[in-house]
Amino acid sequence: MDKGSVVSVHIFITQFYQKFDLRTILLYICERHFQRLCDKSLLTGLKAVTHFGRPNFTQFFKSVQAVHPMVRKVGVFSCGPPPMTKMVDKACLGLNKESYNGPVFQHHFKNF
């Protein structure tokens, strides 16, 4: 249990290439509706926010900084093909260089 509200989980399903593909739109609508009703993901069964598509990781990590301003260290866990994990790593390294007072982003990954 995350009694101190320390853990923030966001799952990105990046296999959807077309943002406006009918299949993606229907999955998105079903996922959001199910999350509101059951407080968990239809696709993963977890109490985590599920996103579709590959985000701008730098922007996403900046939003994490804004939501958790007092955190000193952020563990980032990714699993996927090397180009995707390299993008995540680049965003973490860039923010670590850019932000002197912000948290340190530590990237842990598994490639397949």
C-alpha cells in the first residue's frame, strides 16, 4: 500500500501509431469509462493511469516535477524496444542537466 502517496504510476501503451484510428479511439473511450467506474484500468487491471501513444517524455517528466515538487529522486521504469528506451533515457538525462533544484530522474529499463 502506498500510504504516503509516494508512488505515481503511468502506463503508456505505445503500440498505437494512429491517434485517430477508430480502434484506438474506442479503446480509449472504453478505458476511460472503465477507470471512472472501477477505479482501475480495463487493459492492465491496475490502479494506474493508462495512456495511449508515445508521449513527449520531457514534457511528461516536467509535469511529474510540477505535481511532486518536494521529491528529490524519481525512478523511471520503461520496457520496450531500444529506440523507445533511448528516448526516455535522453529525456531523463536532459532534465537532470537542466534542473539543478529539481529531482534526479533515474532511468531503469528492459529492452526486447
